[in-house]
Amino acid sequence: MPTSITQSRQRSVRAVVFPFVSGDMGGSHVSTFTLARALQEEHGVQCCVLCSADTLIARHAIESGLCVIPTGEAPTSRHHPIYDVSRLFARLQIAKALPVDSVVHFNDLRTMQSWGPVARLAGKPVVYHHRSLNRMTLPKRFLIGLAHEVICISASCRDNVSFVRPAKSTLVLNPVHIDPKSAQRADARRFAAEQGCPTDRLLVGFVGNFWFWKRPDLFLQTCSRLLQARSDCHFVVFGRGGDWTEHDLIRMAQDLEIAEQVTFAGFHLPGERNIAALDLLIATSVREPFGRTLVEAAIVGTPYVATDDAGYREIWNAWRGGRLVPATATADEFAQVVLDILRAPESVALSSNERDRVAQDVSASTHALQIMKIYDRVRPLLREAVEDTREARI
């Protein structure tokens, strides 16, 4: 029996529940499932996802070997507080039926609003994983205050919750697991060709969902400028609708007269395959809490150009692998840096040893070990909950 599992059975934390109210997948869900698999495989911790049935999240959880606990509710971006109140009793019954020795681990404030008070009422230790850069209103501070421990995915995120006592918050980088098979460039290029990308052009890409702050519109404007200098480029967008729909972006590409040179490939997992297909990644986001696409690019060896802001700056400071432009950079400024890199991609691409170091720093094993230390800190709360349950049964 592996030592890590033997040791984990001596712990009070035997189960972790990850609730979600949404149905679609994003970077935070990928990170959550990466952690959950490592907790199960390396520490013997049972991991369950509490979510709406028949959703992409539920399907991916099952594919990842995690148990799914249906909420009996429809997926939504955010529940109305009145609805949350109306569901309090039903949710409390679900929470009380969770494994006695379980920790409830939240990954967004929308779910914290719906299930945080329920978890506390059920006597469960609550861990909140802060993955965003929000304007910290009083309600958000209250929700974060429900957590016994707060995990921050970057220094920028930790600054965002500076009102949390230092002893109660910990910086832990997101886990990024790269499947070597998915990261093979030849296979990734074949996959891109199946999505409609040409095989005889340089591929420059955008990877992310279509939120305002990710600025896919700026990516398209940059593509328009690049085509004036490099007719051998083709552009690919991996992602799905957010504030904009794919149809909105197609119209933008048509208005810029570059629609024939842009492939909208949709949302696909694993993310590293999308990035391995590219000759260069353009990351136009601002206020990115961490930015796993940059880490994936660094590991698979795809050069990137990204905004010098928040989590992107932290990633570049730690590992390099590309170049940064000011957060206020125009499409022309982005395009100029892209052109410089395309002339000499080896000037920024990481060596094999450097890529291995990045992979180790953000490995699922490293991440899970750090998270287990945080779970250990809530062990006294867990013992109290178990004892209260036993007394209630007696």
C-alpha cells in the first residue's frame, strides 16, 4: 500500500465535497478535478462533486472517477437570494447526508452564496478557493468570512482578500496536469486540422471563453494587423460564449475582413492539446487571477504574448516562456511583439529542463500535498462535527 495513502488514513479528513451551481466547464473546474483526482489517487481521500445532474460538470466529474451528488436543481450562473432561502431546508438535508468526516471545498462565490451557509449550518468545515479578482463588496466579504480557510491561487488574489487574517489564508498555485499524449505537437496539429485549420500556415491562437475581460475582440484586431505583415498566418479561437457569443465574434472578424483567416474551433478539452497546436498563443486578458493557459503554453513549449497584469505577470516572473506587453497595449503593439517572436521563437521558448521545472512546480502531486496541509488545519472542526453526530445518534 502506498505510503501516502497509509498516512492519509491516519487523518481525520477522509472525504471532500466540491459544490458547483453552474453547469459549464471552465479553468476553475479543470483545476478542481485535477486536485480531486490527486487527492483520491495519492491520499486516499474520497472526492465528490455536488452539482446539477446531466451537465458538462457532472459528466466530466464521472469521467474523472469522482462521485456525483445531484442537487436536484437546474444549473445556473447564479441563484437569486430568495431562491436560496426557499431551498435552504432541502439543501440542508443533502448537506447532513454528506460523509460525516467530509470537508466542503468551494471554488467560487456564486456557489458559496447558495451552499456556504448550508455547509456551516450542517457543521461542516468550509474551505474557500479564491480564484478571481473581485470588487470586494460587503456581501462578498461576508461569504468569504464563512470559510474556515481561504486558498488563493496567486499573490494578486491574496491581495484581493487582504481583509482575511494572514493565518487563515494560504497561497497555493493552481495545479496544471499535462497529458504527454495530448501535448504532442504532431497530434495536436492533426486535431487542429480536423477543426478546419490549414496545415501549411503558422497558427496563432486565442484560448479562453468569450468574456469582456478576456478581450477576444482585441485578439481579432491584432490578427487583422498581423495579416498586413504576415500572410502566412492563420488564426484559431478555442473557446465558447460568455459576454459575447461565437456569432458575435464571427461578425467582428467579418467586419475586419479576416473571417477567411480565422477558425472558430469551439470549446475542447484537454486544453494543452489546443495550445500544443499553436505556433504562438496570444493572451489578451486583463486582471487574470492566475492564467493556466500561459502555464500550459510554457510547459508544452508554445511561445506566448500576454498582458503585463495580475496573474500573467506572476507567471512570467516565475518561469518566462513568452513576452509581456502593457495592459493598455493596442492591437498594433500586440502585433509588433508577435511579429518579433515569430521571427525568432527560440528566443523565448523554454528549454526542456525549464519546462520540466514548471511542470513540477504546478504538478497535481505538489498541489494536493499543499491542500492536504490546509485540510489538516480544519481537523479539530472535523472531530467536533463527528462527535456531535455521534452524540445526536445516541
